Amino acid sequence: MRQWDVIVVGSGAAGLTAARNAREAGAEEVLVLSKGFAGRAGATITSGGGVSIAGAEVIDLGFPGTPDDKVEHFIHDTIRSGSFLSEQHLVAAMAENVAVEVKALIEQGTRITSTPRAPGHSSGRGVNISGVEMQKAVLKSATGANVAFREDFYAAGLLKREGVVVGVGGLDRRTGETEPIFGKAVVLATGGTTSNWRLRTAPEELNGDGHAMALAAGAELIEMEMLQFLPCCLVAPDMWRGLQFPWILGPQSGIRAWLLNKYGERFLARWDADKMELATRDVVAAAMATEILEGRGSPNGGVYISWAHLPRDIIENFPAMSRNVSADWVWEGFQMRLIVDRILAGHAIEVAPAAHFSIGGVRIDPGCATAVPGLYAAGEVTGGVHGANRLSGNAGAQMLAQGRLAGRAAAAFAARQPTPDASDDWAELEAAINAPRLRNDGPKPAEVKSELETIVERALSPVRKGGDLDAGLDKLRGVIADALPRLACRTDEVAFSRDWSDALECRSAATIIEATLLSARAREHSIGAHRRTDAVAVPSRELRHNVVSRRSGKTTLTREAVVFSLLEPVGA
């Protein structure tokens, strides 16, 4: 059996950056486990490509920037945008470590461009690397560092021995075999939880496996109620649901498209009369969701976005100014000509907020270590850095900086550890993985998945209220008690069994949805991406972190005072 120094779970930018850094820091045997194909799985490839970097460092990298924009300003903007709910030492670690990773991408020839000032940033800051280019670049750097890969491997749980993480147990989806993989340190880089929402911008595999594994192993989750919804995503036709092209052609690029309700009212005037559709994402998403909830939306469950007030030339010339849209209107591999023709003909497009980015996640320290020895985490699976809202470009900064930090910390930990060859819990985990395969009479995993999505859609939309959260929690706990233990596969086929994978994903999703509902119910005021229609205003001094853990087999929530170690709230 091959022994690994560092095992990385996830093959997006955070995971591949961690793997490369682990090798560079001295780990000889580094393995990346990917749920799908490395280079195609995960959310990185769907990213808009912004990477926040302090303006002075942007200039050092050879791009136009603001010379008096220092790392400190980047840190302060991030803390303020998160409504002071960030764990501020994590913000500093991100801001201080991203430029060196972008420099490494530049040195290997990655196509990078400068980026304009984005909403929420106090100055022009950062660079742009398209999601496709980013994924290619980090995959190239990891393979160049002789990182090993295991694709189509479903990581289902962490293995521990005497309280220390010693590997990963899971399912080889190609063969249908269960297997323990031992390593001296593990880095979770499994992305967010957005595939638990029907309308989403990210791929379907991001259901919270990493979160669930970390929680079961003894790590904590923080601010799970904080999920960023991206405004202006297509709701129709079905084949394009969740695509963010209208956001790219509109507010994301600064073009003055109008958002309208069914009466033709520009409803953003009631939310931010100055910035209107160019307000920050959390404001625009909440405004749209409110119109839909209160019955002023469009026929397909959205609102309208319109460019009809603009000269056709503005739209026709957009590809010339865009980094991501070709002259023939291909965007992220999708041919958008049909949509553009409708826009040029004066039609409005139906859009709604889509689940886009998990702000909360696994709690880590500045070196990306969790509370469990041997376990590290990086990228969207982690929480704490963005607070209550994420600025544009900070996801790119997070995955590169935390990938660097986690990979190097894991390598250092591995260098001090003996080679593991057994765990205390593989037999129990293997039995749990195999349970749905051995049962053919029970709830269908796809139907339970749909039921979980319905709970999420009703209780955890961009605008929330206590009664819906309570009802969602009651419904979910019924599913956990009744359906999950009886999930069954309908065929005996084990290779690439969709039922088997769905059953495992249902378990992870249910765990994470429960944590999210508990956190959303506990935060009774609106802040950042978390909007309560029954909100009670709370002064900044009373800010609390929502921290979820597993104790005696039960998911529990505690609240901790926020520490303002670098920047105090104004007026507090």
C-alpha cells in the first residue's frame, strides 16, 4: 500500500495550489483526490476570474494599480464589507499571501489582465484570470510538481487514530470498491455547499462533503448561515438556469442595465437610491428576492433585467471591452447569441438570485489548520475570512492564499508524523458507505435529494424568516430520522452508480443543511448576505460568531463574541 505524506481532497484552485505548495515545502508523496476529473470538477472553472490584490502589489506584478493602496487597506475593506463579522487574522493571512501565488502563475505564462475597481473596494485592486485559465494554470503547476492524482474517488469520511487525522476513506466510483487511503496530513479543498440549492451557479457536486467530513471528525463550522447569492442569473429557459451571463452583461461590468418588477418599477431605488443596480451583491440579491417573495416578480419566478433604454451600440460593442465574451458571443463555452438577439430587440430577460458562494464553512486558524490535528482546509470549504459578505475578487484571493498556507502547513505537520497504516474508525465508515448499496427497498436517493432542495429553497432563500426556518428544521430532522437510514440503490451495478453517489451526497447535504438552518435561526438580525424579514437590529458590539460542532452525536450551536483585533467597528 502506497503511503502518502499529504492527501488533498479537491482538485480546484485551492486544492491544486495546496498540493503544489506541499511538494515545494518538502512533502515527497502528495495525492489529490478528485470526485470527478481533475481540471473539470469544482467551481474554479466557473469563476469570473477576479483576484483581489493590494494596488501597490499589483504594480509590483507589472499591472496598472493604485500605488497608495496597501495591504492594510485591502484588509480593512474586506473587514468592513463583511460587517465586521470576519475573523480578522484570517483576512490578514489572505491579503498578505495572495500576491506571491499570482506571481507564480505569471511566471508560468498564465494569461492575466488588470481589473477595474469592483463594488465594495475603496480603489482599483487586483487582476483577472478567467476560471478556465485559472484551472489550467493550477493543474499544470501541480502536475509539474509531480503531484499524484486519483480521479472519480468519492471521499466519504476522514480516518483518525488516537485523535489525529491519518487519512481518507471513500468509494472508487469506477470500480465500486471502498478503500482507506492513509496519509500523514489531509487538506480539505472540496468547495462550498451551493449544489443544495436548485438555482445555483456552481457545478452539481458541491453539496458539502468536506464540511460534513470535518464536522464528523471534530472540527467546527462557522457562520454557516452566510451564503452569497449572485444576482441576475437566468431562470429560463431551463437549459440555461443559473447562468450568470445577464450579470456579466450588466451590473458586474458596470453597464447600466435596469432591474424591474412586473410593474416596470426600478425597485433598487428603495434599497440603494445612489448605486441602484450597481450596489453590492448582497443588496441586489435581497432586493430581487423580496420582489419575488412579495408577488411583484416575473412569470418564471424571477424579475426582469432590461437594456432597452440603452443604444444598441452599447450592447453590440460589449465583446470588445469584455475579458470573457468573444466577438461571436461565446461566454464560458456557452453560445449566448439567442439571448443577445432578444436583448437587442428590446426584450427584458427574466433573472433571479442564484446560490453562488459559501461564505461560512470549516473553521481554521491563520495557517489553515482546523481544531483536529492533521486536518487542514483551504478555499470555499472554509469560513471566517469573509464575515457576512464576500467582496468581488476575494474568492480568488482566498483560494490561492489559503491553498499556499494549507499546503505548506500540512507538509510541515507531515514531516513530524510517523507513517500511518491503520485507523480506529475505518470499519465503521466502510459499513456506512456500503449500507445503501446493500439495500434495495427504501427511499430513492434522487427523490430525497429533491426533498432536501425543497427544504433549502423554502427556508434558506436570500430573504428569511423565523417561522420558515423552524419549519425547515422540523422537516429536515424528519428526513434525517426516517429517510436517510433507509436510502437504497435500485440496481446491483456498483461502477458509477448514481444512486450510490446520490445516497452519500444526501447524508452530507442533510448534515450541512441542519448546520445552516441552526445558524440562520440563531442570527435573528439582518447582516450582510443573511437577511431576516423579521429582523431585530443589533449593535456591532454585540456581534457574535455562530459556531457549529458535533457533540455526542448531535449537531449543536454555540455563540462567541467577535474579536476586533485589527479594526474596530466605526462608532462602537
